[in-house]
Amino acid sequence: YKVFLNYLKDALTKPKIKKVVFTLQGQSFKGITKTVKNFQDKIVLISFCLMPNHFHLLIKQNDKNQMENFMRSIVTRYARYFNTKYKRVGHVFQGRYKAVMIIKDEYLLHLTRYIHLNPSEYIKDITKAYSSYADYLCLRKTSWLKPEIVLNFFDKQVLSEFKKSVDYKSFVEKNNKDCTTILGDFILE
């Protein structure tokens, strides 16, 4: 989980170029390490959840096709790490990623709720899960995550449905509406 989160961080923050000095046969050489692909201005990560056998990322792409490039980069990098660590070859992930376009604010909000509730079958306290939920509750501040995109709905209480929820936590944990029913085809299994 920590390696995957670190790869997300690398891809979504300003790249740091490290100058490397190495010596070969008494001669010093300066070099620059290879930086990983960066999507800081191309992708916005709104929420995430890492599970034992899958993960959820809610992202907004700023440029066409950047989601595809981002996913390819993250998944390839992680697969390379995993295969090297466990001395194996082949696919790590079962298939291609699945994506849907969210065009209604209501779906956006319920999708974050679905993502944040996902670990509840594995862990009692979902604030301790490998997810963005702690960031949404201001228990942690992850610089490469943008929860304010969703949290602003609760500050302004734009949608009448969410005026009943005092805050995001009550929306997630005390909401009686079933996410899967509301989201329908937006949940990809």
C-alpha cells in the first residue's frame, strides 16, 4: 500500500530532479537521475481507496487522454516493483482499468462515499484505511489530493439533498441511502 501511495505522490507532485555524482576509475561524473512521469497539471486526484485485491481512484483529467496515460504509468510502475520484489513475471492486475464519466454532482458525492465506505468490510475504523477518508475529515493533509472539490458542496450546501448532512462524515457514515442503488452503472465491478 505504501509503495502504491508513494507512486501516486510521485506522479501528482512537482518532480524533484536529483543531481547524482558518481566516481568511476577515480573520475567524478555528474548525472541526473531519471524522473518518473508527472501528471501534476494534467490529473486531479479527488479520492482514493486501496483494497487487498483492487483500488479505486476518483480523478479529474484536465487534458484529453491523460487518465489513460496516468493509469498506464502508475500500474506499470507498480507491476514492475511487485514482480521484482516477489521474483515473478507476468501481469499483476487482472485486466484493464474501468472508468465512467461523472456528469452529475450527486453522483460525484455518492461516489466518494462509496469509495470511502469500501474498506468497511476489512477494517472497523475506516479513518485508518488506506484511503482519502482521513483527508476528508481533516485528520491528515495529503498535498497531492484535492478533497475540497467535494467538501465545498458541504460548505455551500448547494444541493438540497445534502443540507440534511451536517458535514461530510455524517453524509458518509449516517446516510441511510444505499450508494450502489444511487450510483447504479457508475459502480464498476
